[in-house]
Amino acid sequence: MTCYRRLLQQIRTGGRYPSDEEAERVLDAVLALLGSQLTGDERCDLAAALPERARAVFAAQIPLPRPVTAPAFVEALAHTLGTSLTAARWDASSVLAALATLTDDHLTDRLLAHLPRGYALLFGRADLAAVA
């Protein structure tokens, strides 16, 4: 089984999607949005950790000047997939938690440091940043 198929199976199982096609549709949507959020070394390092097909979807996106907030990310995903905010939050978490297993904790920490507060929960982590 290829690395991409393993990732897809992990997303399908974790997200309880009925088919590989649905898991792939969600993966592609999340990767496209995430690709517009990341720049610099974090972007390059995540791309290097992704299977080739996933990397192509991620890397094809032009990064925004500044990443959007986690709620705006979920809202954009809901719009892209034509789902509710609750479903989109589930979809984002299913994919981002699976992506975190492809990277080491250090890279995930760097990704979260690059993104606005609130993304940690989408990656399946507690948001332990100090409240100002």
C-alpha cells in the first residue's frame, strides 16, 4: 500500500467516511485551503512530508499574505464542500490530525506557531497558548 493510500485510509477511518472517494474529496479540500495558509520553511517541510499526490494539491495553492483564523478556515472549508460548519470542523480535524502523523511533533509545533491561534484543536491538540 502506498503512503498516499495509507493516508487516505487513515482519514477515511478517522473521519468515518463511507468511501475512499469521499475521504479524498475532503483531503483535497483541506490541503488546498492549508496550502493557501502556509509560507516559508513550514510550507516546504510539510510538502516534503506529504505523499506525492497530496503534495501536488497542497503546493499548487498560492499562499495568502496572512493566514486566516481557524474559524475562517472552517467556514471556507464548509463553503468549498457545501457542508455545515460542524461538518467542516470534523472534516478539517480528520485531515489535519492525519497529516500530523506524517510529521514529527517539531514540525507540527512550527506549523501551529505559524498559524493563528485556534488551529491546534483542528490538528487534534489542546490549545495551550497562554491567554492574554
